Amino acid sequence: MVVLNKIYTRGGDKGETALGNGTRVPKHAPRVTAYGTVDELNATLGMARLHADGDTDAALARIQNDLFDLGADLCTPDMDRDAEAEYPPLRVAASQATRLESEIDAMNAALEPLRSFVLPGGTALAAHLHLCRTVARRAERLCTDLATAEPVNPDAVKYLNRLSDWFFVAARMANDEGRADVLWTPGANR
């Protein structure tokens, strides 16, 4: 259980923070940058939810919870010690990416195939979802970079990869099931 009765601790005043296992690292460490970007994505998604309702809002709420799982996963290194931990750390599971795939397939079934690239925009929800997509891609790049130096849960990386695809398809759905997509016209302003 999480108990947050004091928000400031002064522990980071010298530019360090604690990982989930208690190790102190610089606030600019690649692992902190990766899970910090996941947190940024979650905040960006909160802005998108201001324009969502019904099933879409419920799906975005599930994703926000998944992003906290992902942050918890990324902030706890030493995956090789998970089995011996008194309290095993939370890890993203393959089923979370599989759920995204199922949702992508269901949304995509209602859409006409694309004949051009889509420019970010259209409805307010679609524009926010495109922003979420780009932040998710950045988080994925940071996680794959981190994985070149330290162990990273491969299901976490897979989840981020599927999530950016989810945001793309959901943005199309938010644009009147793709009918109001803003399409790229190559060389239109030459």
C-alpha cells in the first residue's frame, strides 16, 4: 500500500532520487528519464480525457492505470532478483499489451483503410491522442535506449509500442471514425 502523508522529503535537493529498490541515482539517470517520460505521458493522457466520454474514457482510464504499473516496473531495477524479493515488484504483463492489440483490432475494424498519412489534429480528443502517441513513442525510445545498458522488462517495451499504435487508431476513431482525419498532401505548399 502507498501512504503519502508528506509530499516533500528534501531527499532530492542535491539532484538525486531513490529507485523502487532504494538505490539513489541522479535525477537525470536514464532509468529516471524513462519512467519520468511515462509519467509525462500519463499527465498528457489526463488532458485527453477531458475530451473523452463513455467507452473511450473508460479505456483511457485503464491505460492511465497501466502507465502507473509501467512506471513502477521501470523504477525498480534488478529484475533478476524479483523471485527472491520479500515484496515482488510490480511488472507489466504480456496480457496488458495483448489487451491493447484486441482493442486496436476492434477500433480498426470500423475504419476505412488509410490512403495517406494523417496529420495530428481534427477533433480536440484526436489532437490530444496524437500528442499522447508522440510522447509514448519518446518513452519507448528512452526505454529501448535504457535496455541497451540495463535490464528492462521486454513486456514494458512491447506495451509502449502497442500503446502508441492504440493512440493512433483511437485518434482516428475520435475523428468521426476516420472521416474527419486531416490528411497529409505531399508537396501541397511548394
